[in-house]
Amino acid sequence: MSIKLEGGFKIFWSTWTGRVGLALLIILTGVSLYTVTALPVAEISSQWNNPQYWVDYPKSGPPAWVNLFSEKKLLETTTLIASSVQLSGNTKSIDLLYDYRADTYPSYLTLAVEKLRYTGTPPVLVLTIVRPDGYSVEAARLTVPPPRPGESPPILRFEQAPERILISSSDEFARNLAQLYGDRFDMLVSPNRILQEGPQRYLMGTPREDSITPLNGVYRFTLTAIQSTGETSIERVRILIGGEAYGVMGTDVIGRDLATGLLLGFPISLFIGVITSVIVTGIGATLGLVSGYMGGRIDNIIQRLADFVNNIPLLPILIFLVFSFGAKLWIIIFAFVAFGWPGLTIVTRSIVLQLRETQFIESARAVGASRLRILARHIFPHIAPFIIAQIIFFTPSFILLEAALSFLGLGDPSLPTWGQILELGFRSAAVYLGYWWWILPPGILIIITSLTFVMISLGLEPVVNPRVRGRTRA
Amino acid sequence: MEEVIRLENVKKYYEVRSGLLGSKILKALDGVTLSIRKRETVAVVGESGCGKSTLGRVSLRLLDVTAGKVVFKDQDISRMKEEELRAKGFRKKMQIIFQDPYSSLNPFMRIGDIVAEPLEIHGYRKEEIREAVYRALEDVKLVPPEEFVNRYPHELSGGQRQRVNIARALVLGPEYIVADEPVSMIDASSRAEILLLLKSIRDSREMGVLYITHDIATARYVSERIAVMYLGEIAETGLTASVLKTPIHPYTILLLNSVPEPDPANRRKKRPVIRGEPPSPLNPPSGCKFHTRCPVATERCRIEKPALIEYLPGHFVACHRALEIMSGAVSVT
Amino acid sequence: MNEALTVEGLKVYYRTEKGTVRAVDDVSFSLARGESLAVVGESGSGKSTLGLTLIRALPANASIVSGRVYINGEEILSLSLSDFRRRYSWRVISMVFQGAMNSLNPVLKVGDQIAEPLIYNGGASRGEAQRRAMDMIELVGLPREFYYRYPHELSGGMRQRIVIAMSLVMNPRILILDEPTSALDVTIQAQIINLVKDLIEKLSLSVMFITHDLALASDIADRIMVMYGGQIVELGSAERVLGEAPKHPYTEKLLASIPRLRGETIPEFIPGRPPDLASPPPGCRFHPRCPYVFDKCRSEEPPLFKVGEGHVARCWLHGE
């Protein structure tokens, strides 16, 4: 068997489809392994449909790298983070710097404070922003709740969830900005108008010829704790400057990071494709073996069953199953398996029927080999290469089938598959709105993954089917 | 001498579907009686479709018997099930060598494993197996054995593969072997080697051999007795020398005449032929089955089936005109 | 000019996983008009490759390394394939392939399969083609109504007759027969051989008869060409090669290995196996199996020595 395999690989490797397919498969597997090991897969998939989790992300934002190719520079979402902040003694404040270089304004500004501890009097946190032109404005003021009866210092606050202040919709901030514009630029704008147009526009802009233009440069965000006695420490402070562009692959309509979703799609697609294919092939081939070798009534029953199942249309059954049991991944895989085996059973049976007539099988019978031995030692090795090829051949069809199902809204919504990302994109009219980053990558990934397996099967074709190989005659 | 296998009036019928609903009976073997003794080779000669391969497989009980008896050393095995044949050791004592040296060896197995398989199946110990495999390979002149055990069938020539087949058949120490056209797919220059090997092994191991062939010339060198078959029946049988020297059945005479010899004069004359083709076994002729092609057939041959009668010592013929042919009153050619 | 076919220095190699296989290695011979030449050899001798080369039907992994083939004085290997097919295939040279009787199209009437080249290659009308196909069916000894039969309704011998009719339908002058009877019983074989003899005479064909069986070759051949390991080892008239003592040890042993029905000789065999054409032995290719081998055979390859009138043998026994 080993010689045969070695030779088989040589033949496989001599085809360009085999080489390209194998290279792609290694890349796909690599990405999947990276995703599974390096990303918090469980957390992401449990939070995937929770809009709260994605609140800080820009909505329908294109990838950040589009700035490299376009004239107008879109603002990239940036998070300023300070960890383990100690506000005590003389240093009651910390500074975070933000270099603003873009032609558009941030879409929002938030401040998040996570796990604050204090002793003494409850502190008041004040965030002030110093613009590149030297003017400063108070952006937010957060009063930390006092100790409850029975609580003893240090007092822990904002423990369950971070305290989040949406600066860009704060009345207070708008008023402060109106005052700044009146004092410094002699420009009268009402706080209401500032709120309507977005305070961040006034914060990061400067008046020029009756309109506001972006003021690029370094902005200093200063967080100060006002406290008469005691100390304050904060585990994490985040200032989020919401842009329009985000990350490598952009975001969807509820702000989900498409790069994460697409990465998760790798192992899920491979899993669905390979697992389903292995199970389908295993069941199909086993039934075919039994049917072909046993013959008689067992053969009849299996073949009639195969004919019957083969003629049931899969889609209505799937719709029915999804309606009755809900859209769960295992239901979908079960349906694929339950309706995918007949084709292979029929083919395997015909191969076995041919093998059964060969002389080496008769020879095994003549020396008294049992049926089981003949199946395992003589028939199985002959159909094994065919079975392996079938697994690979079936894989893309299940990946495509799952994508198609998801696209019809019949997929398991708890898992971000490429099909689902596509489906939501179409449902959100991404095509008409020109959100190409939402539609193209999942589509291309589905195609590439399918092509990978198709190319490997093409490369395997001459190995499994010697008639395709260059014939020799002497 | 001791008899190894005896077939008594063996019949093998198949039901063949014809048309939409109908089915016909195909009589592959229609009452064949034959026995083979220890150290004896009986050649069964005939054209394709005459039932000679079926005869071999029925005698080994690789096929079921429709009627009649298959007796192996006084034990009737005609109705035994596969499990019983295995359990009672008959599968060890009867073996077959196949025609096609290419499809009769599992291409995924090494030569050593192919020869060892029968022993494994019958529960021999590892050391015994190794020793027996080496001895069998030596017996068939695949020497040194260690050079062959790890090779695969595709690395061997047709003649070498056929010797692997023989080794596999021999390894369990059988007393009866069916050799089904063992040299017809081997290069002409190696045929005699295989045939002589078979003969010497038969002698040293005291086996009985059923040699199935379409080539009556090879039968001359390996067999003591010959049975000529036509459409599932024996037309003529007897000592090889007797049948070849004084063939009596018109079919045997014509068959012998159609075998070419390398002679440059051949091209100046026509080969003697048997007219027509063998009739379909689904629709065999009445009376003597050969009458449709027989140059000396009479009205009687069309109606009455001739019995197999001993005309010369140990030489049986199924022909109504045997006496006339023997006396020279009628000439077949 | 009396030659129907001349082959000069032909070399045909196959590219395989094992390396380059020299299937035909420097073969030269000619076939006179109306002559029958038997090409005799065992598996791997290059005899079938030779036939395929002459009708330009080699598989893709084969290449003609060198050599020229003249038919009626024109070199045909340098013609474009479409040119060759238009002018030579079927109408000048045709071939009955080994096993062709088992590769007839099962869903077409055999008559239509015979008529096909007449319509697509010969520009005949349907009616004409059908009439001609029926003539051919009659010529090979079958009733005209067999035109309407399907392959599965015919026996092996009848199918072989149909295949021969196909090869002759465009009235070629040269016919190559590759083992036309190897799958048939002796009694049917004799019928087919008699038919071929008749056809050669009636149509005055030049025939190249490829076979592994010397006895069968003697039935048809005026001259016999014995091939071994891709080379001609002996070539001469049938009377000389078969009648008098053969001049090459391989021919001699091949003759001796034929089991005979008459006479007292016991068939011999040639020990060993045919050479691996990917790495043939040095010197004479037959030397590892030759009973008369001496030192020179192991190191130097013998040329074809003239051993009689029109009779050559590739053996140092006949040289210095």
C-alpha cells in the first residue's frame, strides 16, 4: 500500500491543480488553526449577535486601508487606553494623546471607566481636552457614587460593566463648546446646534470662512480625579474616538468587526465541509460495500432505500427541519448526511460488484477466507483511494450548500459563517449602498475554499482513475 | 490408485432473464461424470462457453451444484455450506490456479503476504507461516525467496506472477488442484516452464490436477487423460495418448485439425475448419448437441442424444457414428 | 518501384514514470506490394508500437525520436496529422486493432459503424455508403442483413469479421492486423485466418500481420520479422526462418517452445524474462537468456548480419 500511496502522491504533485490546491489547503488550515488558538472564539461567537458588544465600533465602516487609495482620508477608529491608573498624592491626573490626521470628523466620542477603587471621599472624575491650538474644554464629569452603608474602603465601583459616557451626545459638553467658540472665536453657536451637528465636529474643528474645517494635530485628553481625601485607582480607562473606517475588513451594520467574523468562518466552513463529507462518505461507502458484497435481500433493501432518499428534494426537507427544530448547525449537518449518502452508495456498490468478479477475490474464497476478511483485506484497499477522493470531492459541495442555506436565511444564526455574513449584507442592502467590503470578501472566501477542494480533486483524478493518466504501451 | 475427486452426473443450471418477464435455463453443465486420481492430471479441453471453467469451480464447490454429486475422497461435499467446507478443512485440501496472472493477485499485497494469506486464514503460527512461505516460493523456483517476499505483483513478469499463484495454491498442502488455463496469458516462451513446474510439483506432492485449457496441444504434455467438452457435456474422454492418436468424435477430430503448426507451407492452403459457431447454450440443439456443425450428422443425431460409450479401453465417445468413423467407413475431414 | 511501405531507422520512445522506454529502437524494413509480412514478438517487443506508428496513432506520451516511413514513395511522418488522416488513413493504410472487436460502439448498428468513414472521410452519400458497407459485410462472409445488427447480437467471430470489414471499407492497399485472433477459440481463429487469406488474394493487399504466435504467422506470412526488446532480431522468408534452421537463438527457442500435437519433441522454454526497455542490458539484448552466449555478446551490440538470400539475423554467431 505504501508504494502505491507514494506513487499516487507523485502523480498528484505532477498536476498544477494538485499543487495549487494543496497550497491553498495548507493556507486555509493554517488560518483556521490560528483562529481557533489565537482568538477567543467562544466569547466572540457568544457575543456575535449582541449589539451591545459591538457598540463601540463604527457602523458599516470600510476597512482602514482604503485611506491608502483615496483622496479623502477617512478617520480610523482609535481607542486610547490607560491601564492600572493610579490617581493619588500629587498626580491626580493622567494624559492621553491623540494625533488627529484626517479630513473627516470622528463619528462619536466615548469615555469608559472600568473597575474604579477609592479610599477617602468619593472622587469626581473630570475629562478635559486640550486642542492643538492650546484651547481647552471640559468634556465630561463623572461623580463616583459614595459608599453604601456597611461598605468599607477601598470602595469598588463600575465592576460589573464599565461606566460609559457618550461624550458626543452630552449637553454639558455642547454647552462648554458653545462657550469656547463664543469666547475664543467670536462665533455664536447654540448648544443645540452643536448637539445636532455633533460636538466632536466642533471639538476637532476650527472656524474658517464661516464654516468649520478639521483641525489636525495632537489632542491631549486629561483625566483628573477631584478628591479631598484618599486615593483613587482605575484598572482601565478607554477613550474611544469613533471613526468611519475600521480594521482590516471593515464592519457591518451593527458594527461587528468583519475581520473577526471572516476569520471565524474559516474553521467553521472547513468543519462543516470536512465533517459532513467524512460522515456522508463513511455511511455511503459502508452501505455500498455491504450492499455490493452481501447481495441478495440486504442489497435490495439498501438500493431501494437509496433510490427513495435520492429522489426526495433536500430543500423542502431542510426548511421543514429548520422550522421544527430551529436553525441549528447539527440539524443542518444531520440533514446533509441523511440525504447525501445514496449517490456514493450506488457508485461504491457498482465498484464492489466489479471487484467481486475479479480472480483475486475468487482466489481468496478458494483458500477459505471469510466474508469479513475479503471485505477488509481485499475489497476495501481497492476502494480506499476512491473514498478519500470522494471525501475531498464532497467537501466543497457541503461548504457551498451551507452557504446557500445561510443565504436563504436557514443557517444557524449563532455562528458567524461566510454565508450568514453575506446574507445579512444582502438583507441590509449592502450592494445598493456600495458596502463592497461586506459582500466581496465572504463571497471570495467561499469561492476560494470550494476551489481548493475542487483543485485537489482534479489533482487526485489521475491517481484514482488511471484511465486519465498517460497510457503506456510497448 | 487412490481417487481424489469424483464428479457424478453433475449439473449446473443458471436461470437467465430473457425479455421482460420470461426466464430461461442455461445448462452450463449437463450431466458430467469425471474422476481424478492421485498423481494424475486430467485435461478438460473445449471452446469458450463449453462449461469447462464451470466444471472446475463446481468441483471445488466455489459454485453450488444443481444436481449430481461432488465427492472428495469419499466424502460428498456437493451440499455443504461455505462455513462447513472451511471448518472441515476442505478449503485447505482443494485449490485453484487462475488464468489471469494479472488480476488474480491483489495488487496491494506483497508477494509474501499473498502466499501467507491461506495459512493465516487457517490459523497457523507466525514461524510456521514464514517457513511454509519460503518453502513454497522455493518450490516454484522464485529463488531466493527473501528477494521476492517484499515485492509487489506489478514488479514481476507474467510467468513469475503465475508462479506466485501456484505457490499460494500449494502452501496449504492441497491434494487436488484446478489449473484454469494457467498459461494462456503468459508469453509463449515461458509456458513450457510453468507447465513442467506444475507437473513436477504434482508428482512430488502426489496431487490430483484438473487442467482446464482451450489449447489441446499443451494438454498433451501435462495430462494422463483428456476430456473434450462441448456445450456442457463430455463428447470424448480417454487416455491422452489414445484420444490424440485415434480421435473418434468428429468434434475432437476437427478440433485437432484446426490447431496450427509453424510450417511455411501453411500459407498455400486453407486451414481445415469447423463450420459455424457453437450454438447458444440457452438454446442448445436437440439430440447430439454437435449435430448442427457436424459434417457426418444423420437424422438420428438430430433426434437421439448419444450415450458416452467405451469404444477402446478407457476411451469413451458420445457419438452415434463412432464405429463407422473408427472403421474408416465415414471420413470426417 | 515495388515497395508499398519502407521504414528507415525508426525509433519510438515512451516517457513513463520509470524513465524513457525504448519501445522501437532503430527498426528498418520494407514491405513489397502484395506481400505479407508477419511481425512476431512477445509482449514488450515493440511490435504493437510499430503498427501504431505506421498509422500515426501513437499515444500522447510516445514520441518518434528518429526515422522515416515511406508509403508509395512519400514520407508520411513529416506530414501534418490532418494531412495524413485526409490522404492516408483508411484509404491507403488501415489497421485492425488488437481487441477492436470488443470496442465496437454498443449503441450503433454495425453497418453504420462500417459506413461512417465513407460519409465523414470519403464524402459518400448515405445510400452509397450503406450499399458499400453491405458489400463489405458480404465480402467478410456475413449476410447483408447484418448491417442492421447491434454488436451484442453478434458472436466474437462475427464481430471480428465486422472489424475487418471496417478496416477495408475505403479500399486501402496496406492492411495492418494486430493480433486479430488472440481472443478467439481455435476453431473460430481458423475461420478468420482463412478469411484473411481470401481477402489478401482477392484484394491483392500488402499485409503486416502482428502476432506473438509463430504458428499463426506461418499461416499468412511470406516473410517473417522477429522482434525482441524493440529491435529486429531476424528477418527472412518464411521458408528460411521456419523451414531451415532459424539463425537467431531467440527465434530458435521460440519455435522450440511451441507445444506440438504431432512428433516427439517436448516443448522447451526460455528462462528469464524479456528486457526492461527503460534500461536494456548492454551488448546483445537477448544475451541474459541466450544458451549460446559468449563474451562479445555481453559488451557489444550485434548488427544485423546477412545470413542468406534476403535473410538477416542480429547475432554474433554469424559475425566475426
